Amino acid sequence: MMKKIIVYYPFEKRDLTSGSSVRPVKLLNSFKAFGEEVGFEIIEIFGSSKSRKERTEYIYSQVDPEQIIYCYMENSTIPIWLSNKNHIPTHPLVDLKFLKYLKKQKIPLGLFYRDIYWKFDELYKLSSPQRQIMQTLFKVELSMYKKYASIFYLPSLQMGKYLNLERKNVYSLPPGGEDYLSKVGKTYSSPLKAIYVGGIHPRYGVYEMLEALSIINEPKKKIELTFIIREAEKEKYKEKLEKYQNQTWLSIKHASGSELEPYYLESHFGIVPIKKDYYNDFAIAVKMFEYLSYGLPMIVSNCEAQSEIVEKANFGIIQTSTTEGFLKGFNEILNEEKFNTLQVNAKRSLLEEHLWKHRVEKIHKTLMELRN
């Protein structure tokens, strides 16, 4: 009989417009490809609690637990009981029943724990009574996961210190990339084309980045920037952008998903300028791996977790998210030899360790070790 892997998402799959929605879909697709390659069946469980109840009841009655080699699960951005679209817990025990089933049948469970913004009052923007209720629910949920998960996967190991987890069963599982390198043919030319995709709240470091570009492009244009932001945010921060938006080196665009590809293809390098703080030190941007998918070297700020990834494979320049830091970074990447080295390393790093399939291979290896 064919061995089976369960991929369990206690939420509904959404459009690929944000990091939190991209990851589950990309990983599931990679699990399916992996299953075809090695001859395992992938059982998907996701959607509303009603849908999950139907799928788990099928497993309890129709699937031999001896055939299930492990389960990979991701938590949601809200407590598991509120994951229905209307946030009403119509089947509040469905997930706990499934976790108990896995434990009873000795089926290893690998849980990806997505985020801990809820732990920080200054980041979790709810009224005080609401926030306290939600934080209590998150704490109960985390206790449940600690009881039933064999392995915790985190975006970065740096996040682990806030969760009080046993180190031996904790692994980093950052986002992954796709191999679009066959479409890429961009070689060094002047001016270099940079790309930034993301938010423009001051904590993202974009205004220091823009100021550094305005300095480096005087008197001669050396670097152009494709600045891809949300239209609503452009309006919100129009006073901060006003100084730069008529500059010939700046092109402001609004795009997401597949609309981004033409901009990636015309770019030489990407920028991840987010400011260093306790939260950003363990956060990992999906956009960093999108840049990498197109073989783009990058300039990144010195946040701990992302710096570690960049430094290990030497595919980018790490600087402080200050005007002076970005100026140094831009001057460094303008060196053709340096740029070429970073570009080669970016492509190699993607193919050797940063595709979504590498994430599935790591999940498989670490969970299978528990069975041996």
C-alpha cells in the first residue's frame, strides 16, 4: 500500500498576494511534486472547520494509520478556533481531536509556527480587552502545539528564544524560491536597476534608502529604482515621498503576484532595507526569496536572521538601514567585479539550498529521523 503524508492547514487557502498566503500554497505544491517523485500520496486537509472535520473523519475511518508516515501542519495568523471566515468556532474540537489521533497512532507531527507578533503589545494593534482575549487564545493554542508537535519549524531560529522550546526539536524553515533563472539574462550595465517591493511605513527603512539614492545619483545617474508599493500607502505617506517622486531615477509602480515578473526581469539587484529591531531580527521576508528566484543579488539591512542567510552564501551586501549604510552598499554593488560575484552566488544559492523543494526535503528528513 502507498505511504501517505498529511499536509494540514487549519485555514482556507487564499490568493498569493502576501507572504502568509504564498507559503502554504507553494509548500503544498512542492509536497505534491515530492510525493510523485518518491511514490507517496499527499493527503491535503485545509479549509473551514466543517471541511476539516469531514476530511479527518474520512482518515479515521478509511485510512490505515500504519500508512501515514507523518503530518506537516502550519498554524494560522489567528487562533485556530477562529479560523473560519466568520471567525465563529462552529467545530471547536476538530483540530484537537486530530492532534490526539496523531499522538495516539505515534504519527510524527511537524508544526510550522508562523509568527509571534501577538506577544508584543506595541505590534498587536487591538483595543486592550480584545488584545488580552486574543493573547490568551494564542497562549492556549501554543501550549496545545507544544504538547502534540514532535518538531517545531520556525521562520528563523532567532524566533525560538521567545517561545521557550527545546532546541533539539526546533529547525529553521524560512520561505523558499522558484527557479526562474532560465528567463534571466541581465548582466552588469550602467545605470544599474534596483528593485524594492513592499511597504513604505518608516520602519521599512525605505526613506533612508531613497535619500541614499538621491545622493548617489548626483550629478550623474548611477542606479535606477523600481519602487513597487501599495497605492493606498502611497497616498498615506505622500508627504514623505514628495521629495523623490519626480526624480528621473525613481519609477513608482503598483503590482503584485505574477505582475511583478517583468520588473524582476529588468532588475540587476533587490533591496531589503527593513530597520533592525528585536522583531525584525527574527523575521524573514518572502520578497528576499522572490529576488533570489530571479538570480538577483541584494542589499539587505543588518537584521540578524536575514543577514545570516545572505552572509552564508555571500549573495548580498549587508549594511545598516541608515542613509550612510545604504550609500556604502550602493557604492559597493556598483563595482562590476563585486556585482558579478554576488550574482553568481545568488543563482548558485537558490539552486543548492533555497528552492521550495529544499524546504520539503528538510521537513521530510527531520520527521523521518523520528521514525528511525
